[in-house]
Amino acid sequence: MTLPKTKQHEQAHELKTRYLSQVAAVQNDNRLTPEGKRSKLAKLHANTVQQLSKLKRERDAALTTRRADLERQLFGLPATAPTSDTVSYRDALDRVTRAAEAKDDKAMHQLYDNAKLTGDSILTKAILGHAYRSGSADLVNRYLNEPGNEALDQKGVELWQLMRGDDGAGDQMTNATNDWVFEADKPAEIRAYSESIIQQMAATAE
């Protein structure tokens, strides 16, 4: 499953399409001198970079909110949980932490088996949270494939991709393949200039 694109991705794609069209129009305008073209292209590039950066920040905020929501649904406690559940969850987290410190996958799987055997849903949630944070795909898949958890499969995969990326190796929010749409290539006429110089050129452009 590929992580659904956000509305910011769509907006960035539309913005870049317009940008490329505007760049071509400036480059093909024979009325402009080379200096005039560089000036207009610098302003166009700087404005586009600014807008894309804003969209990327909005995208990051949206994904952060979505990730937190999915974490609560999959292995968090509801806001209305009684104090006894909160205490039990804290104890469960301690047990999971001790098992994790042993760096023994078998011990973690055994703890999961015990939780399922005793119907300890709170301990199961604590183990699942650790599995997501540590990148333990085996434990995550065990949970999502358990009878009765089928409805959580799509949410579980989405959360995995938000936390680990499509290949499970890193954070989806910093995945370069997911961010390219928020970058604007420099036109050839100003490619040799740094972004700070381009911003200065844009500030003095008509």
C-alpha cells in the first residue's frame, strides 16, 4: 500500500506545473535581455520556493496529526479510560521496556503470547506500540493478522508507513521520494546562484 498523497501534494504539483509554464514563458520571451530574464526567473523561483515550503510545513503538520491519531487508535488509551487502566498501562509499558532492554526477540514474542493468552489487551497495546517504534514488523504483522483485527489492517499499514517509510527503514515524513514535489528546480539561467543570492535578486526585481 502506498501512503495516500495529501492535499498539499496535489497543491504543490499544481503550483510546480504553473511554475514550469511560467519559466518557459520567460525563457522564450525575446523582448527580455539576459539580465531581465535572470531577474524575472529569480523572482519567480523565490516566490515558488516560498509557497512550496509553506505547503511542506502544512503537509508535515497534517501527517503529524494523523500519526498521533492512529497511534491513539491502535495502541493508546481513550481519554475516558479509568485510572485503573492508566496504572495498568504504565505497568505494561515497564514490562515491555524491560523485555526490550534484554534485546531478546523471543522474550518479546513470548510476552505477546502471554498477553493474548490472558486477554490482557492493555499489555498487548503496549507491546504493539513498542513494535511500531522499534520497527518490529513481525510483531506488527502478528497483531494485524489476528482474528478480529482485520478492520485495523489499513490503519496499521498507514501508521507503519508514516513512522517507518514505505521500505520500513526510516521516517516517511523525511523520505526524499515523498518530498520531491515540494522542491523547485532552478532554471538554467540562475542555476549557478545560491538560494540566498536568488532571493536578493528577486527582492530587487521589478
